[in-house]
Amino acid sequence: MKECLKFYINGEWVDPAEKKTLDVINPATEEPCAKISIGSKKDVDKAVAAAKKAFETFSKTSVEERIALLSKIMEVYQSRYGEIAEAISMEMGAPAKLSQVAQAAMGLAHLGTTIEI
């Protein structure tokens, strides 16, 4: 079973302020497929503070810089497409084919549309 117990805050993977976990259940098998951390108010406050600080400089980036960032995100997404589709399938209990051709594809579609706007 995969464990995802850290949060990505302020550019790094950090432990939650309070250790509380939740099993993610695959609806198709009714078996746990992952264990995740449950965030607390402290975790949210830490993430919001980091986002506000990052916005101070990010808000000054050009359209070209933002498009380059989104393009890089798309590149990484595409390189991990199979993993993303598999995770969606397990979390939702969806057929693998549906996760591959529709659900995972929506992430790329949304990023592509954002770049075009």
C-alpha cells in the first residue's frame, strides 16, 4: 500500500503538524490502496503563509514566465501519465481504460487550455 504522509509546503516535503492518517479505499475492491495524512489547521495556516509569501514574487512574473512554468508542469505530467492514470483508477475504482483516456487526460487538457488563454 502506498503511503503519502507528507505535505508539499514552501518548496519542500514536510511532516504534518499532527500525525493523523486516513486509509484511501478503492471502491472497486473495497480494499485500502493508500494511506494519506489528514491536515490540521496548523498545516493549512503554514501552507497559506507560504503561498502568500510566494505570491509576492510570483505576482511579478511575466506571461511568458508563467507559460514556461505551465509548459514544464505539462512535461512532467506527461512523463508520469501512467502513474497518474493508475492513481485515479485506484482512488475512484474506475476502469483503467477510462482513467487513461478520459480522467488523466483532463489534467493535460486543462493545462493546455490555460496556456492558450
